[in-house]
Amino acid sequence: MSAESLVLLLATGVTKGAVYGLLALGFHILYAATRMLHFGYGAVAVLAGLIALTLTNGLHFPFWLTLIVIILLGWAVGQAHNKWVLAPVRNRDQWIQMIALMAIGIVVENAYALIWGKMPKAAPAFTPGALSVLGAPVSYQSLWIIGITVVSVLAIKWLLDYTLMGKSLRGASNNPLAARLMGISVMSVGGYAYGISMALAALGGMVISPITFAGGQFAFPLTMKGFASLVMGGMFSPIGAVIGGLLLGLIESVTVGTIGSRYMDVVSMSVLLLFLLVRPHGLFGGE
Amino acid sequence: MSTLASIARPRRLILYAILALWLAFPLLTDKTYYIGLAITLGIFAIVAIGYNLVAGNTGMFSFGHAAFMGMGAYTSAVLSMKLGMSAWIALPLSAIVAGLAGYLVGLTSVRLGHLHLAMATVAFNIIFHNIVVNWTFTGGEAGLGPLSRPALGSLVLNTDRKYFYLVWFLVLALLLFTRNVVSGRIGRAMAAAKGDEIAAQVSGINVITVKLNAFALSAFYAGIAGSLLGYYLAYVGPKPFGTDFSILLFLMVLVGGFGSAWGSLFGAALMTFLPEFFRFLSSLAFIPYNVRLVFSDYTYNLLLFGVAMYVVVVYLPKGIMGISWRNLRLGKSKR
């Protein structure tokens, strides 16, 4: 294998992996704080991708404004989940909450076709063009994605370690009952967790839409990729989630380079099943 | 559990009358359309009854049962088209293959909680669907066909009317078998495993084995249904065996009511007739075009099913069978 194709393989792997890492980080925060997984998560990412597309192409928003709007949108969708979608099922069985969230995801991902049509949409890159590394073209979009991921991971780290919001999230994650006894309300923890995780999903959806396409049919696969990354890294490890995402991205790009893109999802889902079977705590989950 | 034995005598007679009427129904009509719907209903009923063993009796929610159905359908297609095997041998063999696949998937999944189980079964369904779509051996997007209908000597099930009796013979046989499983020792072990795993363990029930067996058995049912669907359509393609059908299957059993065989039948009936009802609505000229589109297009049908799923799981988690009809009659219940 030439150096050129190796760089290309690595670049696509890390780019996709960074997005999976963002999604998995959002999943981790939600799961750690509320012990819930959201099967409609990918739908939020796709929604953000489509709205970002409309904002930049249709309304000619500058890039930084779109970015802020998308993050706020993700936060707002999270609040709406916590306030309204979960309101009637809050104290019910876990499976009822899971199905309610999944149902909302199905409604939302199929509603896009009403507004944006059925064909997936291609978004323009943030900065068009590519950089030449050892003769291989690495698009500026990849650099944007990697940069945004690094910044968001650091921001989340700061949020979790130094703010009251982060402390209550970590408290609820370590011991939900004790956190409640210390006066941290379930409602506010849910609001933070859904807000942050949906904002990360929205960010992930926005940055990936110039590379893949944005459309309702990509929502569920994105959810599953996020899950796979989280399981690989470990359900309770934020850094593990990001590393799991990077690993999954690399595995996928190696699959595309060797077997072909047709069996990409087969390989990544097999990795998920393998981890669930052999090492359910993931690589960084501990015992 | 409403078993036949527990139903009082006059109600039991009514039940037999309805059953006789249903079995006589293909003789009363010439329209293959109606008989076709009844066959589809039977096939859905078989998967739903099997799915209920997992979801209702054991408390595990799988989102990969469409793949087990597909496993049955594709096994039948391959056995009868590439090896020229008779349908009478291929049908049980495909059910066994699906059951074995269920056992293997169960090995990875039954130890997991609700969230991880759902994740694992969806992953399995995606793997299965992607393989049959891309593999030339399974015909790719185009699928495999034509399959010839089962034949026994001179008795060939070449008409839908004859096929109806095969399907519904299997529905009734499986219904009775399921009732015996559920009301017997295994069923009680399943109920115990659903209720409190630790308590069940302490009482000497091997929870993992019970769950694994239930999972494999329900995959076996799905395999029968898939094989029947393949022979009925005389064609097997990847389309019906994606994750979306797994979710519809869940919805079918949820609407009917977990743990109730009658609920499964009802859910299967609803899922058979609803698309027809949607098609009827989409043909009505006085409804505005944009509204009709919602009924005629599969994407928007899924949207409606999503709304239904939310409403049912939030307000009616025990399904239709969970409604207490006596309390609904206002005035009478208040004394």
C-alpha cells in the first residue's frame, strides 16, 4: 500500500471517527446521567444537518452564526425531550421510556421528507478545497471536523469538571439516589443531560453532512454507529467514547479500503455484537 | 392468560362458531384479494405469536425478528431453488435454521438489559439485511424467485384457497402449542424470569437457559412465517426483512397486548388491514392531495406508525387486551 492511499485511509477514518466520537460522547452523557439510550438520536443529528444546509444555502447565514444556531437548536431539542416527550413516562418502566423515545425518533426521521423531500441533500463544505499531505488530498472539511471535535471534547471536559451543571451530572451518574438526596433534582439533571447530548448530536450532524449526505434514512445508522462507539469505549467513560468513535471510523475506512463499502455496516455492527459478547464494559469501562 | 379451558361454555361455543366461520370463509368468496389478505394475516399471526413469547412472556424486546423471518424465507428459497428440495422438507428446515440463528443471537443478547438487547438485535438485523442485499448468492436487491408452491403427491397447493388452509392449519397448531408451553412448567419459568431474575434463580430456574430457549423458539416461529411468506409470494427479496419491519412487529404485539395470544392475533389483523385502509383513504378524491400522500407513501405510513407507537406505549402499555371493558361502561361500574 502506498503512502498516499494510507494517508487517505487514515484521514477518512479519523474524520468519520471524530463524528462518531462526538455522537458517542453525547450518548455517554445521557446514559451516565439518566441510564437511558435514545434510539432517535440520529434523527436529531440529521435534523441539524438539514437545518444547517437551509441556513447557509437558503438564508446565507455566515458560518459562525449557523454553528451557534445549530448548537442552541440541539440544546432546545434536548429541553423539549426532557419537558414534553418524557413527561408522561418519567416514572414508568425503563422499556416504556425507551420505546417512547424510539417512537419520537421514527416520527421525526420520517417527517423530514415532508419538508426537504425524499432525496438526501448534499451540503457544501465549510471551506472548499483540500490540503495535500504526502501527495494525498485531505479536505479542509476533515480538518474542520477534527478541530471541532477536539474543541468540543475539551469544552465538555471543562463543563463536567468545573461547573455546577457538570458536577450534578457526575453526581447523578455515580449514584442517582445519593444525588437526589443531596438536592439535585431529576428534572434538572435530565434537562442538562438531554441538552448537552442533543447539542453534541446536532454538532455531529452539522459537520458530517458535507461529507456524507443529510436525509432521514441516515438517522438510524448514525444512532447505531454512536452506540457501537460507546460500547467499544465503555458506557461510563467519556474519553473512551471518543476513542471508541475514532476506532470505529478507522475500522470502517479499512473495511472500505479492503473489502469494499458494501460491507461497511456489516463489519461495524459485527464489531458491536462482538464487544457486547466478549467485553460488554468496553475498552475503558473497567469492571 | 385467557386459555380456552378457562372460558365459560357458552363463550367457548361462540369461539368455535367464529373459528368454523373463518375456516369456511375461503369457500364463500371467489376474490383472491380477500383470501390473500387472510393468508397475510395468518403469516403475521405466526410471527406475532412467536414474538409474544419473547416480549410478552419473557420480557425481552427484540428488534431483529424481521431478520429471523428473512432467514426462514431465504433458506426456503435457496433449498428449493438451488437444491430442488420439496417445500415440505424445506419449510421445517428453514424454521430450524432460523431457530438456530435465534439461539446464536440469543447467546450474545439474553444477558443484556432492555437497552443493550434492543441495540444488539437491531445490529443483527442490519447485518442480515446488508448481507442479503449485497451477496450475489441471495440474489442481491432483485431477490430469489420463482419458488414453486408445496405439493403432496397429486395435491398441489397451487391456489390461494388451498394455501390458506396450510397457513391457518399452522396458525392454529402453533396457537395450541404456544398455549401449552405458556401454561406449563416452561411458561411459569418464563414468567418468573420476567418478574424477578434473582428470585427465579434462587428458586432453581436457570434464567439464562429459559430466556435463550424462548428466544430460539420465537425465532423458529418467525422462520416458519418467513418460509410461508416466501412460498406464498413465490419470491423472496430483501425488502420486507429490514429493521422497519422488526419495529412494526413490535408495534403489532404492543397494540395487541403483551402476553396474550388473542392480542397477537388482533395486532396481526390490525397490521394486515391498516395498509389496505390507508390505500382506501388515499384513493378518496375529496381528501386534499397532500393529506392523501400521507396515506399512500410508505415513509409517511411509518410516520403514522411512530405516532401510534408513542400513544400506545404511553397511554395503553398493556395493549387492547389490557383495557378493562367492564370499567368502560360508564354508570354501570359505579355503584
